[in-house]
Amino acid sequence: MISTSDAILLGSSMYPANDGASWVSKDGSCGCALGRAYLAAGGVVPTDRTVCAADICDIWPWLKAEDVMNEISEMFCGVVGGHLTMDELVDFVASREPAALEATIESPWQRMVRGA
């Protein structure tokens, strides 16, 4: 599975940005940072409703925690407004992804190997 940060970067090169008012446009032609990531990861735009947060969390369950989706959405508005770059948003997401967090936590095995 593609990481959220990689999907945001990929999606930003594949689809135009919307104004941040919705995850993905009804026709699937544009979206916010997470909406474009959803599309880039193979997410499908339902015919009977709009893409919702639950659809995105089906791909990346870690986004359910701690209002991360809202933080990313607010940062995307900063990108649209010219106050942040997409790279800054991607770096933020990469720092919060489970793999990044796990890499900063030393396991008991790692402590034993280094002799602590």
C-alpha cells in the first residue's frame, strides 16, 4: 500500500487542486490533498454520494486518530492560500504516519543489541 504522504504527492501531480471545500469533486476531476491522495491510491468516486472521510480512512486507518484529517485539511487551505507549500504539507504527513512514528520508537530488541 502506498503511504499517505506519497499518495498526496502523487495525487498533486495527477489531479488539479480544488478550493478545499470537499475531499473530491463529484466528478472525480479534482480534490483537496487527501482527496487527490485517495484518487491516486485507486479510490473510487461513488456514483450515489460524495467521497467522505470514512472512504479515505478505509485506505489509511491511522488518519482516524487525533483530528489528523482536520489538520491536513487546514494545512491544505494554507497551501491553496499560498502560506504553505505542498512539500511542507507532505513533510508534516510523513512525520505523522505510523511508519515514521515507529521508526522513532526504540524496541527492547534494539536497546538490547546496542547494549543499553
